[in-house]
Amino acid sequence: MQRLRSAAAALFGGGTGTVFALLIVILAGIFAMNPGFFEGPSLMAFLKQAAPLVILAAGQYFVIVSGNFDLSVGALVGAQVVIAARLIDGEESRTVPVLLVMLAFGLTVGLVNGLITTVLKVQSFITTLGMLLVLYGAIRLWTGGAPTGALSEAFRKVGRHGIDDVPLVGQIPWALLVMLAVGAGAILLMRTRFGRIVMATGDNDLAAALSGARVATVRTAAFVLSGLSATIAGVLIGGFAGVSAQVGEGLEFTVITEVVLGGVALGGGRGTALAAMAGALAIEALFTLFNQMALPATLRPTVQGAIIIAAVAYAARQRTRPAAVTAPATVSPS
């Protein structure tokens, strides 16, 4: 029993080494099923496909570690792709202006989520669930239920192409380079004063506020970063997969699963950006293993749900155990 507890603590306790160990185990399973997966072109294709999820995990990490949720990221990704196709409509000259519109829209959605949560004191779960419905409804109203227009080749280049004729791997996808840049930025940002305040806010927002931290500002900024990451992911997904009515559906739950698998506490205050992104790679590798084993795709939501429930249950147990131990010490002698 003690070994099981130790294993659970390692898995859900924010240990970067543990989630990488899990990733290695999954990759070993893929290698056993299909050794050709680790050939350069196949590995690069896997990383290209995983890049948007890793970027979304980086953005969701800031929100969750600050003590909130962002359920609107999937709808925002879908909205960004539909907006891009409708506004560009195949015209190369419109690519850069539309990218700027997408950036402004993503930041605005994040800002609105943050302000409603912090200023109006609405639970982030309700706020972002409402935003999810607003985005889905608005896009369906605008497009008549079916995406219209087309993405330009310049827009799709980042998600689809890369640096060609590279020895051993053939092509280094631009999506991989964007993923590495976003990941490095997230890790470095958490090493700044902002990152320390985000962590302190998620751990105990009242104590952080009493120490002089601008809790509302930091949490709003976390939502803005999540909106930014969803915009970047939308550009990559649009370039890689094209435009469809299903773009972005369910991504919010996949990303939350990835983050908690990386050991980030759902209540906030614990976890690293590197582990969250490793969790995204682990989930993507796990689904690849499912494909190799010819398991039904319908199994994926079950696995995601089991991971989230296990993480929440373990976090709740960890919160109650210290209280049970320390409670007698708070009683003053009569």
C-alpha cells in the first residue's frame, strides 16, 4: 500500500522526472509495436501533430496553477480557424492583417475571461463554460453552421511545412520550432517575479494578497496567456488540418488532462510548466500507442476522465491529510 501511495504521489505531485519516465514507457511501447515510428520523418510528424497540444498545455498551465480553469480554449481554437478562413478567403495579401486580428481576438477573449473571474468574482469554471458556448454559438451564427472561405498558403505554411532537406529527419517542422519557443518562454516566465506570484496566488490567494501581490492582475494575465496560446495553436491546427466544423471540439478537456498528468494541482499552487508540456506529449504518445494497438478511439475520453478523477481525488486527499495531523496542535491549553 505504501508503494502505491508513493507511486501516486510521484505521478500527481508535480514531478517532472516522473512524467518524463511515463513518457519514456509509452514510447517504449510504441517502439515495441512499430520500430519505424522513431525514424526521423515519422518522429517529426508526431511532434508536428503534438505541437498545438503542447502549446495549449503551456497556456492552460498558467490558468490552472493560479487556481482557475479555462474551458474556452477549444472553442477559441475553432473560432480562430473559422475566422481566419472567412476573412482570408484564399487571398495571400490578407494573411498578415488577419493574423493580427486573430491575435487581438485571442487576447480579448482571455482578458474578458480574466476580468469576469476576478472583478465580478464569477467562478472560472462558469465563466469559461459560458465563453465556450458564446464562441460556438457566435461562430455558427456567423457561418450559418458550416465554415466558409479558405486559408491562404502563407497562413498554412507554419503548420504544414518546415525546414527541408535536413539530414536524418528530412524536415524540421516550423510547428516544432514554434512549440520549442513557446515552451522556453513559459519556463522562463515562471522563473520571473510574475511566475512566483502566479504560484503563490494558486497556493493561497489571501496570503498572496496580504503580502502585496496583485492577485486579480496576475490571474487575469494568466487567462490572457491562455488566449494567446489558443491563438497560436489555432494557426498551427488550421495549417495542419485545414478548416472544418469540428476543429477545436473537446480540446479543453484534453488539455486539462495533459496538465494534470504533468502533476499540476487542479487547485493551483503546484506544478511546473515543463511537466505540464511533458504531460501533453505523454497523452499524444498514449493515443498514438492506442492507434498502434488498434484500440477504439472511443476509449480516449474514458482514459482522460480517469486521469482527471484520479488527480482530483489524490489532490483532495493531500489537502485533508495535513489538516488531520495539525488540527490538535492548534488547540490552546485551557
